[in-house]
Amino acid sequence: MTRFSVSGLARVAVVAAALVAARAAAATDSSEPQTDMKPRYGLVIHGGAGTILRSELTPELEAEYTAALSAALDAGYAVLNSGGTALDAVVATIRILEDSPLFNAARGAVMTADGVCELDASIMNGIDRSAGAVAGVRRVRNPIVLARDVMERSKHVMLTGEGAERFAVTVGHELVENSYFQTELRRRQLEQAKEIEARESKESAALDEKQPAFSEFVHKSTDDTPDRKFGTVGCVALDQHGNLAAGTSTGGMMNKRFGRVGDSPIIGAGTYADNGTCAVSSTGHGEYYIRAVAAHDIASRVRYAGDSLPDAARKTIDELGAIGGTGGVIAIDRTGAITAPFNTPGMYRGWRLSDGETRIAIYAD
Ligand code: ASP
């Protein structure tokens, strides 16, 4: 039988009072999980934005994309539905998209000018704004899992290249050959990109004989280039406990070189999550998303200007467009409001919410 002395009971009362006070303080701190809110939860995913036209996608291919997006949505929703965390849902969802050769992330990623796949990913937890990212990894099967390990099992936020792979081994990842990620389709697209680049290089050399070498360094994205379909994957989620998380994974841009890294692994540009505002994942021409600090820009509009989530995201995409950027974003907030604006002809996207709303879409209309 347990016995309490009078002073022991007094200590228990003090501890209980402290716990009540701590919970009251937590309830007013938007970064803390809140369990008393209406349990609406759900997730939004994207599989990249770009020139995705009905005329170019066969019904068979469209069905394949839809099936892959559905499988990813279902996996993430199952986590949320069973009371799991937004973070777990984001990882479960993105893993499926990374494993699918259809998207430009992990298996099926676009190739560098040297014909290899170099992968970038990031993840962020809205509870405390902890974050993890990896860039330029070549041998990690699921970069989103490694990004989470950077967040939870290292003192750092971002690791790159071989160092990131050495870290991966220390936390138990098995490395794969780069050939695991490479697909025939991406090899053909790389050849096509190189042909276009060579043609453009010749044309601009003829136009300006003084600067023939410059065109070599310009990564153009005209209507002809295969990189007009960006294909990155991302997920934002709100769990039953009221917490947000976001993640993004990509192979970057076709024919990239010089260790180019885009927005996807950059916290604030490609990925952002904060329980006080929203969770965002971007896809599009990364250089512009970095310059616009796009994901954080949306959260800032919500926080400082009091914009609704759809207004904030639309304004950011409009400003991105004004400086020449193309692509889209997905976002969710703590009320379960969602949005997925883009300024390209299409964006692979989908969402599933606990009130029963579920949808997968590809084209702008
Ligand atoms: N944003 C990615 C990058 O620039 C590409 C994409 O979204 O598909 O690396």
C-alpha cells in the first residue's frame, strides 16, 4: 500500500499546481501542441509543377500518376487517422513518392550533366521549428528519411554530399548504387537537354561573338527543354493533435552542374512549418524560390499581415511570377485550411481531410 506523509502530500500538491500552470502557459503558446481544438486533420501533397498538358499525358500515364498520388495520400492519411504525428505522415507519404520512378525524387530523379542523380530533401516540424535537410546526396535511398535523421539525430540542420552520406551510415542507412535512381526516361531527357543546350549555345555564340562561353553557364528553361516539368515531391500535414509538418524531396533540375542546389532542401524557400502559421512545400524553378524565400514568405504574410492562407500563398506565387519564377506551392494551417496555387499549366497535387474531402488533380482546370 502506498503511504503519503503530510509533507509528501504537500509536495504532490505543489507539483500538481506547477503542472496546471505549465499547461495553461502552453495553451497560450502557439508553438505547443494543443489537444483541445476541433480534431480536423489532413494532408496535401504535390508531385511537381510545370508544363503538364492534357494533350501530352496518355490516359494510361495519367492513371499511373493518379494511382501513385493516391497511394501516397492514403499512406499519410492512415498515419494521421490512427492518431500519428504530422511528421510521420509527411515521411510516410514522401517515401512512397520517392520510391516511384514517376517523380523527380530519389528513384526516377533527373540527372546532372555528368549523368548521375544528386538528391536534395528537407523536413520541418511545426511544433518547435526543428528542421533537417540534405543536399547533393548520391547514394541514400530515401533522402527524406535522412533529412529527418539530420533533424532528430544530429546537431545540425543541413548536411551535404559525401559528409551527409557518411552521417547516413552512422545512423543506420544502407547506401545504394546511384544506378538505383537512374531511369531510361531520364537518360533520354538528359540527352535531349544537352542537344538543346548545344543548339542554344551555338545560336548565342553567333549572336555575340564576344561572349561565346557565357551561354554555357546559363541554365535556360525554355518551352523546349525537358526540365519544364519539375516533378519534385512534397507533403504538408496537420495531425489530430493540432501540429503541422512539411517536407520536400527532389532530384533538382535536369542537366544541372557545378553542385547546383535548388530550393527544396532550403528551409524557408522549399519547405517551412510553424504551428503558429502554416506548413508549406514548394515546387518549381528553385533559383526563384530561393530569391523569393517563398515558403517563409507565405508564413510571414499569415503572421504579420493577417492574410488568410489562400491569399498569402497566391500573393507569394504572384510575386514569384513577377520576377520570372514558375511553379507552385501546397500549404495547410492549424484550422485545416488548405491551398495549392501554381502559375504553370499543371501541378500534380492531391489532398485528403478528415471531414471527408479528398481530391487528386493534375491540370490547372
Ligand atoms: N524546385 C526544384 C529545384 O529547383 C525543382 C522542382 O521543384 O521540381 O531543384
